[in-house]
Amino acid sequence: MATVPGQLIWEIVKKNNSFLVKQFGNGTAGIKFSKEPNNLYNVHSYKHSGLANKKTVTIQPGKDQSVLLATTKTKKQNKPSTLLNKSLMKKEFHRMAKAVSNQVCDNYYRPDLKKAALARLSVVNRSLKVVKSGLKKKNRQ
């Protein structure tokens, strides 16, 4: 089976797809966001598209205070069930950041997405932290 080039896929889906979210600002300036599963910045562009690129990176919260790092395989793109290489991380933040950096940049996978992957990792890790319950501070009056 022949694969379709990413540029052709982008030209087909860039104006209208089910993941596209348009928000209108002042005047006619509109901002386009995307809800694609493998889009780190959630920006509607070819660089960050999870549909048009063969190599994508996604970072999501996992179960039990863990973070899931998934990268797409470049071969066998027509088998969606085995498309992702998934790794579950339950380490400290600086060790997870080093692992993400090694996977994305040092292996020459997608070095242009290193900053976006580390930003997403920071946000996901911060959302998983549990707020300690204790005595509430009283306001002095």
C-alpha cells in the first residue's frame, strides 16, 4: 500500500477538519486551534499537526501520578493499533525532562519539538501534583 505524502494531507485538511477550532478576535483576525491527539501546542499549523506529519510526539497524564510519552512509528503507518511507541514515566521531574529530551532531540526524532515537548511535560506534571490539605491561613484583621 502506498502512503500519502504529508503535504498532500495538510492541503486537504487545513481549511476544514473535525479537530479545527476557530476563535475570532478583534476585527477579522482569527485564531485557529486544533484538538488533534498528537499536537503539542494545539495550534493549527503543518509543523505541529498530528495528522500530516509522520513523526509526532504526545505527552499525556497517565494513571497513578504518571506521565505517558508516546511517539509514532515511521513504518507501518496503516496500522493504527500499533502506531505508537508508548512509555510510562513515574520519576522525578528532572529525570522525566531528561528522558523526553533524549527521546525527542538526541535521537534526531524531531529536534524542532523539544521546547514544545518540555513545555507540555511541565504543564502535565504540574497538573498531577496533589494539593496538600492542612490548616488554612487566617486573615489578620
